[in-house]
Amino acid sequence: ELNATESAYPEDQALHQLFEKQAAQTPEAVAVICGDQRLSYRELDELANRLAFSLRERGVGPEAVVGLFLERSVEMLAGLLAVLKAGGAYLPLDLRFPKERLAHMLGDAQPRVLLTRRRWLAGLPYASGYTILGDGNPALIFDLRRLLEAGVAQAKVA
């Protein structure tokens, strides 16, 4: 019975809505710790909202796919929440996948946007046909400190 983790949850709410509810209830509680990075629910929600706004500006909404080509990190979690808040679908792309596998996945899913970091671009089979948002793109500096210091200029996205 060690894995008896089944729990009831509201089936009429999406994951990002449940997260927003938790962020409203416990804004200063720690939501995620990854290495030396630690974010509260409020900070993670604000980060995801800013990124979701940027994704919406780039046409992400229902039926739009966003690729996540990131290591397990706070940014990956923020990216996943942001895609859901923008109304899109996320495509997890493992950094360890061979280029042939990534090419097939990207060709099949046709993501509108790809969230990654400059250092991972060499691992992609090609880098055209979609907008790349990451630390090398001046349109969106995917940098936690900068995004959090800038605050949330936009209202909640979803």
C-alpha cells in the first residue's frame, strides 16, 4: 500500500487552473526547488503568465503545439504551465533523443514555437519553420531573474 496515492480532484478544472488556485491560496509557499533555484507559487505563476502572454503574441492557442526542448528545470515547469495557460499543447522533447527521433517528432507535430536554450540548439535536427524562444532570442530572454524582476506587466493570461 506504499503507492496508495490516489486522490480525488476537480475534474472540471485543468492542471494550470488547479495550480493557479494553489498559488492564490499559498502564494509565498515554495512551489519548486531545482538545484539552487527556489520559487514560490506566486513567482512561478507570474513567470508562467509572462511566458504565456509571449506565447499568445506568437499565435499559441487552441490546436497550437509548443515544443519544450529543455533540461528538467524551473524553466521547463514554467514553460509547461505557460503553454497550458496560453491554451496550447506542449510537446516534450528529451535532450537525449537522437536527432532522427527529434526530426520525426518535430515534423509530425509541427510546433509553432520551440522553447529551448542556446546551448541546446546544436542538438536539434534543424532550426527553421518555427519560432525559437530562449536565452539567445532577444524577443524573450528566458531568464528567471530578469522575468521576475520585470514583474507581471500583463494581467493573468488564462
